[in-house]
Amino acid sequence: MLREMCLGDAEALREINAEQLGYDVPLTVTMRQMKKLLKEPEKNFFLVYEDPISKKAAGYVHAESYESIFSDPMFNIMALAVSKHAEKRGIGKALMTGVEEEAKRRGISAIRLNSAEYRVEAHRLYEHIGYHSDKMQKRFLKIL
């Protein structure tokens, strides 16, 4: 079942982020960021897939409003992750369909996302649901 994210999902989402995305951060960081981001629903959109048996979050997507002076507004997918035990059930596709529906409600006509080169299975999903790669790029980061 798809539903809105809530603070009670913090532990499950922290586990999914560590397991599937490699972001192994303390629960306090996950909770702090969730509290902050949930206060800005016009900027951030979250959907969670809740496992019908355990009632625990088994996947989620975070889309952020992306604005620039060189394009119309878009959604930028910040994270899409499904727990390893829940893979291959159509959850990722359902989450992305939910984001697309929300984008249409908001008058947004495009969704962009970045995906690491090694995430080949994720790329297959994106292509299967109609996304295409439009550029190759490197990410640069400077810790301050």
C-alpha cells in the first residue's frame, strides 16, 4: 500500500538507506532530516510503500521540486529505494507512478533523476517505465 511518509517510518527508512543506497547514517540524522523536510510539503514529496503484513515501510521515494532559470519546474528524485526482501514486486514502479501522478497534480511536466553507473538493475527499471538517460556526468563534492 502506498501512503505518505511519517516520522514513525524513520527506523525502517534508515535501514533501507543503509542496505540499498549505502547511506548508513545514525537514526538521529534520519529523524532530524525527516522532521525538517516534512515541514516543506510544497518542496518535498514523499511516498512510502507499506508492507501489508508487517505494516512496516518496505520502500520509499523522495521527490524534490527542482527549479532553475533554464527549464520549467521539474521533480528531482532524491531517493528511490526498496528493501532487499521486497524487491521484484513492482514496488519501485508503483512509487514512481505515484510521483508522476503528484507531478501532474502540481502542473510539473518532467521528472529527472541521477543514478550511479553501477546501479544497472535500477537503470533497467527506469528505462522500463519510460525514463531515458540524457547525459553522462560526474558528481563533484566538497566537504566544508
